[in-house]
Amino acid sequence: MSPQSNANYLNLDVERDGHVAIVTIANPPANTWTRDSLAALRDLVHDLNADRGVYALVITGQGEKFFCAGADLKQFADGDRAVAREAARRFGEAFEALSSFRGVSVAAINGYAMGGGLECALACDLRIAEEQAQMALPEAGVGLLPCAGGTQNLARLVGEGWAKRMILLGERVDSATALRIGLVEEVVPRGDAKARAVEWAKSAGRQSPTSVAACKRLIQATRSQTHASALVAEREAFVDLFDTADQAEGVNAFLEKRAPDWKNA
């Protein structure tokens, strides 16, 4: 199902701007995740991957205060392990799908990004924070832990020291600190994150979408592959691009001094 077909993704508003899909987490007052909205995000990313007209994805929060405050803790109040297991599975499926999105994903952090909200941003390729944004993984303070990639993705992004400060000490960081430690790539004035993220997404759209997808897989392979095996995969992926229409279009457009007409094929 294409996201253009008015499919209903619970607590997610979806719009298109050219080749960019803009997703707004919309569950007031704090844009918290539920098991059903996480399933909706998983399904949405699957549908976006199937839509060859989508090259990039922007995700932001509804309103001016919250990007996303994470999970609704009421569901964990009775200590039910089955509920916990189901919630962890849904978080994993949603954010692993987001991380594996074929194109470029940009988180426009327009306010508080806490717990599963920050983990959502961590699953994206790039992050832009507004100057008033606050980011934290406070789960250990309520007897839980980040189970949606937080312990893994944060450490890879900012290093073990800052990951331990944020997770083990419960330290909250502002946008300036987030920029300094590499948690976000840019800080913008209040209200500007979504527009800036769309700019970045459209910049990605000027690249060959087949090349971008291949490059993203290779970059993310550095998390698990050895350097030697990744170098082999890099060379093989380069040759594989010669089976795509976009490779021929890109080279010929350059030689003919015109803008390429990508087909994502």
C-alpha cells in the first residue's frame, strides 16, 4: 500500500513534498508511543520502501513542546512481563525498520526527545535539533532501560563516555551539548527544524536514489562487518550499480551537462 493512498497510520500524520515523505508523530500532549502507533510506524516505513517515488523521510513531532516523550509508562505499572515483552518487540520492529529505510531519514527534533523519542531520532540517519530541545534516556530512573536501540545507537554515535553519562547517570542534554558531542548534526532556531530537515531531504533527492541506498547500507555495515569485508562489499556494490538505470542516467547527464532524471531503478 502506498502512503499516498490515504492509509491510516495511527498517531502518525503523513504528507508528501515531492520525493520527501514528512511524518509527524501526533499523539498529544507529549506524542508518546503506544504499541499500536509503533506498529503503524513499522508499516509506514514498509510502505515507503515500496514506493519508488519516495527518496527521503523526515520525522518530527506535533506541536511546539515535544518531539516525542517516549513510551506511556502507564502500560508498565502492573509489572506484567508479557506486556513488557510485547512493547519491547514493537519498539524494536519499528525503529529497526526506520534504521533500514531505503533512503535518507532526518529527525527534526522540535522539542523534548525523551526515552523512546530520542531512540526514534537515533534510528534516523541525521538529526536536527531546535535550540530549545532537550534530549535524554531517563529509563533507569524509573526502573527500566532503553530497549529500542538506545544503549547501542547512542554509544556508537557519541562514544561510550557520553552514553554512560546519559544512560547511567540520567543526564539530560540541551541542543548545544548535543551538537558538541555529535548527538545532532545541526541546531536551528525554534520552529525551524522541520523546514531545515526537508531541505536536507531534498538535497538527498538530488543524488541518485539507488546510489544513496547502496551507500547507506555500506556505511551502516561498519557497525558489524570487518573493515576488510566491507571494502570488498563496497567494490561489489559499485559494480552492481551498473545494472541500474540511474547509473547510466547519472553519468550521461553529467557528460551532457544537464540535470539527471532519476528513476530509482
